[in-house]
Amino acid sequence: MSNGRYDNNFYRSLNRRQHTLRSRKKRRLAIILTLVIILCAIWAVAIFWLSFLWKDGKTTIPSDTTDPVSTDPIEEETSGIVTDPVTTDPAGINYITLELAKTKLHEGDLILVNSDFPFVFPTNHEATLKPIYGNKNQNYQVSRSDHKIRADLIEILNTMFTEFADLSGKKDVHIYSAYRSLDQQKDIYDYNVEKYGVEEASLYVALPGNSEHHIGTAIDVNIYSSVDKKMYNLPDLPGYDWVTENFHRYGFILRYPEDKIGHTGIGYEPWHFRYVGVPHATIMKEKNYCLEEYTAFLRNYPFSGEHFTYEVDGTRYEIYYVPLAEDENAKTEVPIPADLEYTLSGNNIDGYIVTMTLK
């Protein structure tokens, strides 16, 4: 038999519990209803602004969706192409504006790296490099399996040395140095300082951080004689002058000529070649410019003035310079052709070089 007092207490407790549950359900429903109203309001505001921006037509398009022809991809988080306005010059070329972060100043085929202007290592730089050994053809040699160069240059070297081998029958041109890390350059510099002293070493070996070998577009080339097992510079043996005379057709320059020591600060190095691209290598050879001189020369052709035009093997090029934005925190607005192929390079100092291929 149950006790009535405990039964009443039970039911009173049950009623209070049910009342509490009903109150909680009401509060939950109120919260859910409030959230639904807020989300609907946010959605309505978003639709309003999207429709406004669509009508206004001023949008920024990431460069990787609109710039398939540039050889220097621009990272979305640091730059973009602004499609409004489009300008047209007297020659009928349409331009759009590319906004570049200052980091892009240190990238490209025409960056000047020397004792005054160090190389700025980009993020994941070594990922852009590729071993020469295992990817080269049989028409030239490489001294070590770990020598690397920028990946796209291996095919250029293969083509050039194949042409030389076909013409001369020689296949003993030898690449004995290519990309160097900061630590590798330090080891080489320290060794030469210890052996020859600072003054003599500095004439032929760049300080760590100031070497072109950091870029991944420079190589040291000589001849390995299978007859006497010795190394020779290209000018030392007959029949190899073709390499020095024709490297420019493939975009390479002799970086440290004998008559340019006053500009480069480096002694004559008949072995050191650097890729700057076509048509620049040919222009430099024709005008007898080293890279320091050529960098200064291009400043005479700003976008706002007369552009430099040049023809190589039936293809016409137009080149202009765009100075870095005066505000060091601002992006630089670089006009680029809307309908033509082009390459873009910083000069590692104060501006950008745009090279258009004219139709």
C-alpha cells in the first residue's frame, strides 16, 4: 500500500518538472526563431550588395585566371589584374593594369644580382629547380648529379647543345656548377678566402647572398678533355667559340666579360653564363652591354614615353620600364598588354620590365 504524502509529493514534483520542460521548449523555440530571422536578414543584405557590385561592374580578377601567357605567375594574395580601365596607346595596343606587391621586384629573368643588390630567396625557391643530370640529353656533360637549374631551362640547354653537337661533332661541353644554396656559396667563398685572401677571392667569388648562382638561372661551363683528362675554358681550345657566340640566341649572356669589370665588379669569367631570356640576350650582345648597363639602359624607355622595339629572327618585341611605387607600402600598378603575349620581370632595384611579343 502506498503512502499518500509521498504520492502527493511525487505528483507535485512531476508537475513542476513538466512545467520546467514546457518553459525550456518555449525558450528553445524562441532562440531558433530569432536565429532564423537573423540569418534571413544577413542573406537579404548579401543579395543586395552582390547585385549592387554586379551592376557597378568593378571587380578584381585573380591573375591566374586571366594571365595565361605570362611566364611569371603572380600570387593571388599579393596581386591582381584590374580590368577597369583599359587604356589604348597610339599604336592600338590595349592595356590593363596589373597590381604588384613589392616582393615581385625580386623575381624574373632580368633581376640584377651583384655586390650591391643581393638575391631575395622566394618561398619554395628550390621547388622551381630540377636536376640537370637525368633530364639532359647525351650532347653535353654535367659534373655532378645534384646540379640543378630552373626546370624550364633544361630543354633550352638540350636544344642548344644538340645544335652545337650536330655542327661540330663535339659533346664534351661540361656544366660544372649551377644552382647554389646560401650554405654552398658560403663554403666556396670561405675556401677561396682562406686560399687566396679576401681581395683576390672577392674578384671571382660573390659573397653568400649576392651570387647569381642563387637564382637558378646561371651555369658555369668548361670543356672536359677525354684525351688528357683536363678541364679547359671555352676560349682555350679551337672549335668551341660557337658556344660563346651563339648562347644569346637561346637567351643566355656571358655575364662577366673581360671589358666590363668596372661595371660588374667581377673579374673576367669565360665560364659563367646567365639566362636573361629572348630578346634581351641578343640586345645585350649587339650593344655590348653587361647586365648592369642594360638595366640602366631600359630605364630610358618608361611606359609613359617611347618604348624600345627590337626584332629577332622575324619576331618583333616592344619593351618598357615601370618604376616602383613611391610609397613603399603600396602596390605598383604595371600596365600589361590585354591581347598580346608578354613577359614580366622585376629588376631587383627600382622597377619592372615588360616585354611584349608583337603580332
